[in-house]
Amino acid sequence: MGGVLKNKYHVIFLCLIGCSLISCQRKTENPSTFIENNFLAIVDTVAYKHGAFVIPPPLPNGIIEKRPLYPHLAIELNKKIRYNKRIEKDVLTFFNLNKKVEADFKDLLENGNYFNFSLDKNFQKKIGKYYVFFDEKKIDKKIKYVGRIDIENLKIYKNKAILVLSESVGGPRRVGSFGRTYIVLLAKEDNAWKIVKKELLYMT
């Protein structure tokens, strides 16, 4: 009888440990893997058609401009994922204007911490049609360059995530660079992350 009870408590103990580990894994999702797995959804694939992040304006008289199909595209990705305090003002303004969204993401906004880390050499170098480069100087000139990506103010808490995405044509060493900065909100449904809201914060 004592042996049966001992085995029973042993099984219960193992189940509790298993549940605890699963819970911890849910709360500590790897941010690099998160970016990798959701890269196409976050960045979008508009560049597949236009060859750049910024969609060109329509031509006069309704003329349809023929654009080449690009089998491969090059992206410069800033490997430093940082918290940018200057952007926080724009994020707060967004939530003040979108109270329902603020309520839906209340747990995320009130809990967890922003990530500060650098993507390492193991980050995928090709995602979809995009070839990812951390260093502008190493971009393959034979591949159509679409622009630079910066990801900031990334926070993941339970089944919600927020980040600020900047897409620019050009970069810190390029003349006449311009681009757009978005707030991106994601929710995890059926074990998959989905974009709930992606809205323009400002243009530069």
C-alpha cells in the first residue's frame, strides 16, 4: 500500500513539474525565434510586387507601369532590437486614440519587459523571397535592394505581442532615405501568431 501511494505521489510530482515547465515556456518565448517565425507577417510582402517597401504613386492618365518580377530581394535588418524611449510617446498616443485596442492589450501593456538584445548569426538568412543582411556593406549587389528594417520596443506577454517597425528606403549611409514607422500588435490564436493591428505612426 505504501509503495502504491509513493508511486502515486511521484506521478503527481512529475505532472506538476511538467505543467510548470510548459507554463514557463509560454511566458518566455524566444524573441529571436518570434521575429524569425513571423517575419513575413510583420514586414509584409508588398516588396514582392513593387521591389521596395514604399509603394510608388500611380502614374498619370491611369497608365499601368510594367514592373519586373523579382525572384529574390535583399533586406538590411538592424540586428539590434532595442527599447526606444522616444517612440513611446507615439505608442501612447495611438492607444489613447484606440481605447478598445488598449483594453484588449491591457495585460501586455501593464506586464512584462521590453527586449534589448541582438540577433545572432543563427538568424535565418533567407525568409520567403527576402535575403537578410545585417551589414549594408555585405549586401549582394546582384539582388534587388528593397530597404532597411528596424524593430524596436518589442514586448511579448502570454498570448499578446507589440513592436514598432520602421521600413525605410535607404539607410544611415544612404542619401535621401525615407520611410514609414508602424505599430504592430499580434495575438496568438490556435498556437499561431496573427497580426491584429498594423497602423502607421509617422513618416520620415
